[in-house]
Amino acid sequence: MADTATATRRRLRPRLDLTPLRSRNFRLLFAAESISVFGDAFHAVALPWLVYTTGGGARELGLLVAVYGLCRLATTPLGGILADRIGAWRVMLAADLVRLACTVGIAVAAVTGVRDLVPIGLLVAGTGLGAGLFQPAAYAITPRLLPPEQLQAGNALNSTAAFAAGLAGPGVAGLVVVALSPGAAFTVDALTFAVSAACLAAIGASHRRATPVVVEAGSPPAPRATFRQALRESPLLRTVLVVTAAANLTVGGMIRVGLPSLASVDLAAGAGGFGGLLAAFTGGSLAGGLFSAALTGVRRRGATAMLAGLVMAGAVALVPFAGYVGALVALAVAGVASTVTNVLIITEVQQRTAPHLLGRVMSAVLFAGLGLFPLSTVVAGLVVEAYGSTVLFLATAATLAAAFGFGLSRRTMREQ
């Protein structure tokens, strides 16, 4: 009994598992994704300043952000389909080249003083199209670069690096915009896409692993399942899609609308306080990536992921009642739980999906998470305006609890 307890503690001992980085191709992917996320922060920070310096206002900025989001959403399924048909690394490379070209165009427009937002909007739309193509392919390529026993650690490392870049990027981007110009920030963004594309080009086609298929003499090869067949025959995939869509129904609105309102109205903390709350959630998400790597010995990823989601629901419910310091702690806990849930679920789906369907399956999961974001922000605005941010946080907690409680009630999820 003591030996079992000791083994369990060893499996769950928090540590940063760097084993996946021994793989050359994974190191290149890790670098490509990290630098790409870092560059995204420059786009997010520089775009508002570019709009305002060209005579636009909040309406024009909102339209550009909406165009970016809709274009990203529109190409997410296409990214999965192309990843399965022509190869994930090719799709990622093409997406980075598209975003590089569009971002160079935005930088040139900013530096030369173009005041017409229409061409800038078209270029922003192009970056959104590239982003939608990139992410499902990134999820699809990871299982091809790592052995199964390293996949969870690899996903955790990617998640940790992404949140670290997301945490550091806005501050650096803000300094570049203030000290230099929005055009300089977009130039840095373009350079990050160039570096990312170079890393992906170096991966090449060497990540492909030929899996021998043993066929008895005289028997025809087994037909490969389609995405519809996989969806029909996999209770786990259906449950993941339902839980993902339900869990993201209000989270986006809570962060983009509810959190600024809570900071400025309920907590009277102002813009600086909002930045602190957002940093607490992002920092917790970063820590969650590190912690996920310590859970490689967990036998039931699905059940653990759903329990982590319930922890997130409880933490979100406490945010509006805990004061500013308490809200920081609660949001950090929510960030940890959120990343643990995402890493475990993504790893489980990757390992239980046929290689030729990985792109489409991962794009379906991403679409389930992103598809309701526009509705989430609109509904959140209406709820905050009518009832205040506290109601929104409680509604988000209830939605999360219902989503992850449903997932935990499903046998296919509990036993994974």
C-alpha cells in the first residue's frame, strides 16, 4: 500500500518535463508556435493605435476585430481538412506565409501614413484567415512528432510557452508602440511570422511516420473511416464537442466584457486593476501548463479534466465576492484549472483519433470553442448592462459547472 502511494506521488510530482524537446522537429514546432503567439500580441496592441491615428474610433476598431474573428472562424474547418489531405506542416507554413504577407502590408500602410481603413481591413482579414488555417494543423502535427508517452508533456510545453508569450508580449508591444510607432510593432509582428515560417520549413516532410499495415493475402485493405463515421461511432468525441461548446458559451464574454466591468465598476480598480486581473488569469494558465506536465501518470485523463473544469467553475463563482486580492487568487486558480482541462482533453482526443482524421477532428474541437464567441460577447454586454457583472460571473460559473458536470456524468469520459 505504501509502495502504491509512493508511486502515485512520484507520478504527480510537479516538474517540468522537457523530454519532448529532445526531438529536433518538436523543438522547431515549439519555437514556431511560441514566436507566433508572441507576435500576435504586437498585432493586438498595435491595431487600436493604428486605427485611432488614422482617424478611426471604437466602431471602426470593433469592425476590424470582428472581421478578424469571423475570418479565423471561417477557415478553421478548412485548416483541418487541408491538414489531413496535404499535410499539417504544409498548411501551417502556408498560413504563416499568408500572415507574413498581410502583416508586412499593414506595416507598410502604417509607416507610409495610409488613412483609408478599407485596405487595412482587408489585410487584417487575411491575417484572420491564416490564423484559422494554422491552429488545427498545429494540433494535428504534434502527435506525428512525438511518441504517445510524450504527447501530454508536449502539449503542456506548447501551452506553457503560448501563455508565457501571451503574458510577456503585450508589455513589450506596448513599449514598442509608445517608443516607436504602430508601424514598428507590425514590423516586429511580421518578423515573428518569418521566423515561424523558417522553423516550419526546416521541419519539412521528415515528421511523417510510415505505419505498416498488415493485410492478409487476398483480402482487400480496410476502408478508412470518414469524419462523419468517427463522429457517429465515438461517444468521447461527441461528449468533448458538447462540453467544449457549452463551457465556452459564456467564458469569452466574461473575460472580454465582464472582467473590465468588474474592475472598473465593482472593484473601482481602473484600467491598471483590469490588467492585473487579466494577468492573474494568464499567469494561472501558464502555471497550469507546467502542472499538466506533472499529470502524465494520471490513468483517467477525462475524469481528471472534468474535475479540473469544476474547480474552474467554483473559482469563477468566487471572483465577484472576494475583493480585488481574492479575485486575483480566484482567477489564477481558474487559469490553472482551465489549462489542465484543455491539455488533458486535447491529448486524449489526439491519442484516440485516427491519424488521417486528426486535422478535421481538431478543427471541430476548435470550432466548438470559437464558434460561440461572438454571441458570448454580445450576450455578456446585455447581461452586464441590465444586471451587472456579478450576475455574469455567476451565470458563467453555472454554465461551466453544468458543462463539466455533464461530461463527468458520461461513462465514456469518466473511464478515459
